[in-house]
Amino acid sequence: MSYRTGLLILLFACGVAPTFGAEPEFRSLFNGKDLTGWDGEAGLWRIKDGVIEGGHPDAGPINGSSWLILRDGEKDAILRDFHFRCDFKMGNFNSGVQYRSTRTNPKGFRVVGYQADLLNGFGTGQLYHEGHQGAGVGVGGSVINEKGGKGIGVGQVANGKGLMTNKYYEKGEWARIDVVCRGNHSSHFINGYPVVEMIDRDDSTPDRRRRNDDGIIALQLHSGNGTENRISFRNLYLKTYSDRFGEAVRFFDDGGLSGWKTSPDDKAWSVKATRDKEGRAVGFGTLTCDGGAKAPLVAAGDHGGACLLRCQVKTDAWTPGDKAPFKGVDGWNLLEVTVGKGTSTVVYNGEPRKDLPSFVQGGKLAVPGNVAAVYRNVVVIPIVPSK
């Protein structure tokens, strides 16, 4: 039995069948008047015209990076599975959104952990490990972070040239960042365009220097000379998932249909993986269906639990919505399917869609065979019982 097949059976035939809830709603994190709900170093942050400003003229010289930290009453807000969204505008420096991070001192404003890096040009949205030893992820990349902080590139969520052509970020203008974390899977978006995807498997250290499964959200004011306004934030929102997500697994990178099954001798499905000089599959796998399959492609094992199927898809059959919060690059759109109790909900570029086909066949997770499409970055994340 292959690793992936065995894992699917574990996910879908587990003795406990967790339920999945309705899509949660966003809640505002900023009242537009003061820093209620946030904790920052005195004098470095202010509110002006409904905007949070860091590094303003009244702040004086800033000798070291400092963070504005989200609070939950009298303590820091510790978040696991969530979607954070805000607008930002850069001055002449850089900044970042920390997540699943930790204060180095309970009373200080120094933070270590994952960071969605905010730069004044290409590179905005990349994943950086502030104070950590884990691998970063450059713009456009999909990476698995293995033990010891070794980052392995396994795919591409967007082409850099395509991002620049679409002006995914424009210097000096307001932009939106989205950070989504579910299980050990995280992703970044800038102005709706996907820029980073990471699966973190590095559990080699117990001191949170590498992988974090939960932690705080914080906004960075970077060190440097000058007192000009360096970073502004507005429209800060958060939704937290009541579902608890487990360990993400990528599929089809090995060049085969391991973990899935379809009708015998059905030639409608094909898998292609990038290979090294020795012919070994090294990721970047794609699944193609010509639209004439005899039956759907079904996950092996019984579906006794719940899960999230997440991938990018290129097809003429499904048209992206004009108001969808996320955007495709070079024809690749984001498909997310939540499956549980023999039903599925479909979200396309962040927009719930009832017009797309069901991804359930006989109570199991399935990919429809009557749609000509190419799929990449196919990830399954189990929904597990909450502890």
C-alpha cells in the first residue's frame, strides 16, 4: 500500500466522522478610532482619518522593528485555522503581517514566526520566517517545508511575469493582503492574486523556531532611519474556522493516480510530473481530464470523515465570477471543495458556487469526468475532530 493511498484510507475511513460547518463570517478587527484590541509600543502607532499609521512623523527615530499585536481581551489572540485580510499602503520602507507567531518577551513587541512580507515592489507577499530557521517561499512558489527547514519547491501558484502583467501590486497604492491558514497549509494573496502556498512538515524542534500550528497576528513596523510614514493599514478583518484542519497532502506529483481510482482502462485521465535527470518525479504534477471519462475520478477508501480539496484548475467549463475575491493568473483559478456526510460545497476563486458540479460520488470525494480540465497543486486537508 502506498503512503498516499494509506493516508486517504485513514482520512476517509476513520472511526470518528467530524462534521464541517458553514463558511464563517468575517469580523472587523479595527474600530477606525483607536487601537482597542491591539497592543503596540507607545508612540510608534497612531490613528489618522480611520487608518492605522506606523512610523509617522511624531514617532521619532525607530531603532528596531516593532509589532502591533492583535489581542483577545487581556491576552494575545492565539489563532490556528483562520483567514486574515487587510489593506496596506507602503511608505519608503517594508513591513509584514506576522501570523502563527510568538512574542519573544511577554511584555515586549518583538515577534518571531511566519511573515507575509510586504515590500515596495515585486516580492510583496512572499513568505519569510522572522527570527526562524525555516524555509521561505518566493512570490509564485508552492513549497513543502521538510524537517530541518529544508524547503522543497513542488509547484507554482502563479507565474511572476503574469503577476506583473496583471499589476498584482503597484508601488505607493493601497493593496489588499489575504493570509489563509488551515492545518499545516498556508497561502498568501495580494489584491486577490495567489502569490504563495506552503505545507509545513517541519516538526523537528519543540521551541517554535520553525513550524507553528497556531500563534498571534501582528503588524510590523520595520527598523530604519527616518520618521516618515512607512506603513498604513485599514479594513482589517478576520474569520476563524470552527472546523479543525489536519495535515495537508499533495497528490499527482509522483506522475500517477496513486490514492485515486476510476473505471478500468479509462484513458480520459492522465498525470504528468516534472522529472529530474534520472527520471524521478520531483513535483509540479498536473492531472488532466479530456472531458470524456466514463466515470469520475474517486478517492480510494471509504469517505467516513470530512476534508477540504484545494487545487488550481484551468478549464473553459467554469467561468470565474466578476466579484470573486480571488483572481486567476494565466487561466489558473482556485477551486476549493469541502466534503462531508456525502455532500460537498464548492468555492471558486473564493466565491461560493452552486452552479458547479458536485465533487461527491457514492459518498466519496471525486473529480468530475465530464469536464475537460487541467488540475495542479492538488491538496487534500482532512477536517479532524477538535481537541
